[in-house]
Amino acid sequence: MILSTITLNPAVDKTYYVRNFTVNGLNRVDRVKVNMGGKGVNVAATAVKCGIHCTAGGFLSGYNGQQISKYVKDAGITADFVHTEGETRINIKVVDTENQTYTDINEVGPEISAADRETLFTKISDMAAKSDYVYVGGSFHPCLGNDIYKRLIEIIKEKGAKAVLDADGEALRLGIEAHPDIIKPNQTELESLIGTKIKTVSDVTRAAKALCKNGVETVLVSLGGNGAVAAIGGRIYRVYALNASVRSTVGAGDSFLCGYLYGLTVTEDAAEALQYAMAFATAKIQTEGTDIPDFENLKQDFGKVTVEIME
Ligand SMILES: Nc1ncnc2c1ncn2[C@@H]1O[C@H](COP(=O)(O)OP(=O)(O)OP(=O)(O)O)[C@@H](O)[C@H]1O
Ligand SMILES: [Mg+2]
């Protein structure tokens, strides 16, 4: 499989570990952790660990952009970004180890000029022509408009690649209009998409089926600790979560999606691909922050995952 991933608003994540975080006071940092990423970069970094040939693209700017570019290349990913004016954002997370509080301070990221947006469209078109799958997901600067993923998916599909979308809100709703091949909403994202709360597995099933009717080939709905439900090729699958000690659920969905993509490279059986998805997600939740487990670790629980064909 040749995979490309697009990150429109990457970030350098800085986590400060402090004790007794105080507003209006001086906080001394015990430990700092720096992670390079954004959803697309994380998906690429996971995919290369599984031997998937991967290119990462999107926008990068300034010094932080250079750091991310270096990280991407060092990970063995081909970097093919559009370099823009300004500075790639820093997202600060403050973890209070004493009171177990988590505070996020996220920058909006640099504005993208119309010319840079056009360059991105051309780049993605070239990438898609050389890829089997192109992943788009994560947040983006509001100046790009909520139809940005829709436009990207149109370009990707025009070049004959399959489009994978992991977005939320209006960007997800509009993106679906371009018929992505795979989407992976979580419960909240699916609820806001259908406009009602989800209470039962059959609510999820109904929504997933409706999305397939709207032209999405594969709908993977991740339900946090409640596992996942997938609609693939006219069938509905229930994937059960494994019991695991949770360190961090951030990026669990991305890991789930990666596991599914990896599964597609080794089996034609959707149920088996979903076993990989769950194994990858389980390995991720047992890992701290945005760190990515090794391949051996990712697939470790494959054999333990139960997948039931519901319909
Ligand atoms: N508490 C948990 N216990 C067991 N498995 C979990 C837990 N939380 C998440 N998972 C696993 O991770 C998968 C994805 O989780 P979730 O639905 O929270 O993704 P998400 O919200 O899209 O995450 P992100 O966007 O941060 O990557 C679930 O389908 C499940 O397999
Ligand atoms: Mg998610």
C-alpha cells in the first residue's frame, strides 16, 4: 500500500508537567515533553512502522515547521509539504500531576494564502496519482473554509486514489458529499453528524448504514471504551474493546484507523482488518501522550480481539 497523509494545521505539542497548577501565579515545570504532529503526521508515523510506504503533506511554516519536517524525515516518511508564511503553531498542554487536571492551550495556526492553497491542491493531485490511499483529517485554519476536505477528496478521487476522512462538524458533513472511501467518526462526531444522541448499538448501525447509502464505502465508528461498529461492503461488524489500562486515549482513533489500513495490506477479510484496528488502538491507549507504539506492540493483541458479524 502506498499511503499519503495531509495535515493542514500541524502542531508542535508541548506538555508541561507541573504540581499544583496555579492561575495568576508562577508555575515551575517539573518535566517538558515535546511531540511533533497533527493527525496526518501521526497516522503517517504509525503507518511507516508497519512497513507502509508513506508521504506526509499539508502546510508547514517557520521554525516549528522545520522541526516537524525533520521529525517526519527521520521517521522514514517522505515529506512533501507546502511551506507557507508565518509559524506552525505550538499547542501547550499543562498536566497537573498533583490534582490530575489537564489544561489545553491551542493556537489557531498561521493563515493560508490563496496561492498556497492552490499549491496544496496541485501537490495533492500529484500525491494522489501515486497513492493507493490519501488520508485527510484534523483541524484546519478557518480561512480554508469548511468545504476544504470536500475539495481535497474530489481531487484525490479524480486521480483514482481512495480517500480516507477523519474530521468533525461541518467539515465532515461536507466532506461526505464528495464520497470518501473510508470515514472514522467517533461517537460525538457521529452524533453531531446525524443531529441526535446515540444510545444503542442499533442507533450506530442505522447511522452507519445511512452513511453508506450516501456513498461512503466504509464507515468505521469508534466508540471509545465501547469498541467500534463498522459498515463495510454491505455488512455490519461489531468490534469489542479489550480490557486495558488506559494511559492516554489521545490518538486512539487515529491508531484504530491505521490498524484498519494495515489490515487491508495483509488480508481481504474485513473482520480480520478490524481485529488489527482494535489491536492498534489498544496498544495506543496504553502508551503515554502522543508517543507511537512499535509495530510488534501495535499488533500484539490482534488474536485477542473479537469481531462479530451482526448483519
Ligand atoms: N477506555 C478505553 N478502553 C478500551 N479501548 C479504548 C478506550 N478508549 C478508546 N479505546 C479504543 O480506541 C478506539 C478509538 O477510540 P475513540 O473512539 O475514543 O477515538 P477518537 O475519539 O477518534 O480518538 P482520537 O481522535 O483522539 O484519535 C476505540 O474504538 C477503542 O478500540
Ligand atoms: Mg478521532
